[in-house]
Amino acid sequence: MTTRTPRLVLQPGRRAPAGARRRGHPARRREAAAGWLFSTPAVVLIIVFFAVPIAMAAWVSISDWGGIGSPFSPTVHAVGLANYKALLTEPGLPQQDLALSLRDNLYYVLLVVPLQTSIALFLAIVVSRRALRGRGFFRTAFYFPSVTSSVAVSIVFLFLFADGGVVNGLLHYLGVHGPNWFSDPSGVLHLILRGAGVRRPPHLLAAHGLLGMSWWGWLAGPSLAMLTLVTLAVWTTAGIYMLLFLPALYNISGDVEEAALVDGAGAWTRFRRITLPLLRPVLFLVLTLGLIGTWQVFDQVFLITQGGPAGTTLTPAYLAYQVSFGNEQWGQGAAIAFILFAIIGVLTIVQRLVLRERRGGTGANPWGSS
């Protein structure tokens, strides 16, 4: 009778033998070599087109490079944090422009991100209903603006809201005469206060401020031109975020919904206690992508307003382009880009902390009252 040596079969969760786990084992070396072989092209591309440009931009932001020749030539000298000081601490036009761009972009973010996220989630819930007929048509219709060229859409909006555009023509037809509202540099909050009879700002808001701008200026609100850009952004981005929500909605088990119905949970309670918690990872992704995209908005501003009227649609991304290519102050332009990078990084971390999973016990009725 021949005795066979039992073969070692690894079960899920079992660790490989100690000999196979050693770093010098031939199998491990082959796996490592194969991994590096497949990942090397991606690593090279990241280094060449991502890490190296960031390093060069960081050097430009602390140097006096004039835009001609190599930024690493002997004629280029380091100036330390002079470019950052001119933007953040020294009163002057660079600081005022930075404050103006941050204020305008902040209102843009506060309006676009909640609107596009909520509308995208609403559209995803609507088109995920099995009772809805023509779901494929509605998905395509809602997604179509997202795949349309941003240049083409921006030009269409430019013709719509220009001085002699369709919107102003319609307003004149309805009897609303006067100057072009979209050329008014006043913020909507100031316009509302002006309509209520408040002509002068309180002394406390006019005397103090941040980055050379008074608090009264920070609280101006978005201009009508900025609201136009907000409308454009929401219309063109809600569809693509809808597609991110759809798979997550389909993955929610029907048993959970049925259990909530048995416990007497209403529609709003089920949405708040079941749907939203289960959508937390996708919600974080959508909010993060929206936050990054809204702080980096450039093409719509460049094509439609160029930062006007009176700088009320100025954004840090467009300001960095304007300072670098228009004023040829490459160091300040790169510094603005890194300030924007720091803002996005900090806000993303804060958002992650707010939306992180909270562990803890649950009560007797997890659905609450309906």
C-alpha cells in the first residue's frame, strides 16, 4: 500500500507557510518583479507628468523666474516666501485680488456643491424606480449635458445672457426695462439690503475684514453673473453624479426597506435612516469631486465673464492664469495655485472627518418615528 503525502491546500483566511512568506523566496521575488513590471509605466507617467511639474511649480512660487528660459537657470534666484507674503499679509492689489477671488469662489462652492449633489441624488432616485417607464430615455436625457463640450455650452450661455441676448430680450418684452442686470457688480445680498433701505454698511463690518477686504465686502453675496455660472455648473454636472448614485441605490437590499416598512417607518424616515447612511461612501466621493471641481473652475469664467463684472466672477484658478500669463508674475501665479491646493486639501480633510463612519450602539427602534 502506497502512502501519499497530503498536499497543502490553503483555505481562505489561512496564512501561507513560513518558507513561502519569506521575502527571499523565489515565488515572492517573481511576484514582486511582475508587480513592478506592470506598475512601472504608471509610476513613470505619474513622476514625469505629476510629481515633476508640481516640484517645478513649487520652485517657481519661491523664485523670481520671469517666464523666459528654464526656471532652474543660474539667473533665477530664490525669493523665499515673498510671493506668498504679497498675497496673504502685505496690503496691496495682489492681496485684494486674492480676497476677491476667494470670496467669489466661496459663494460658487456653497451654491453649486449642495445643489448638484441634491439634484443628482433626486434624479438617481427617480430613474431607479421600477415603475418609471422609459428609464433609459430619462437617464440619457439627464446625462447628456455632462458629455456636451463645456466650450459649446459656455458659448450658448454667453449668447443667452449677453446684453442683447435672449434673456434680456425676454425681460424687456415683459416690461422689465433698465440696465443689464447681469452687468451689475453688486452682490445679491447687497441688492436685497439696498431694496430694504440699507444704503451704508455698519461701522463694525466696514472697519474690519480679512485679506484687505472688509466683512461687508465678504458678505456681498454672489452677483447675478455668478448665479449664471452656478446654473451652468449645476446643469452640466448633476447628470454625471447621478450615474455615481445609481449603482449604490441598486445595491441597497429590498429586505432592509421591507423591515423598515414593517416597523412603520415613513418615506422620509427610510430615506434619512437607511438610504443616506448606505450611500455614505458614494456621497463622500460626490462631495469630494464636487468640492475639487468647483474650487478649480476656470473654463466657464474664461469663456463667459473673464472675471467680470468688476471682478465678481473671479476665481483663484482664473486669477493664477491672469497673473501668470497676463501680468507675467509667474511666482505669484504659482503661489496662488499652491494656496488653492492647500484650501482644497484642508476642506477635503474636514469633509472626510464630518462624513466618517460613526460606530456605536443603536436604540430599540433604529428607524425612529415616521
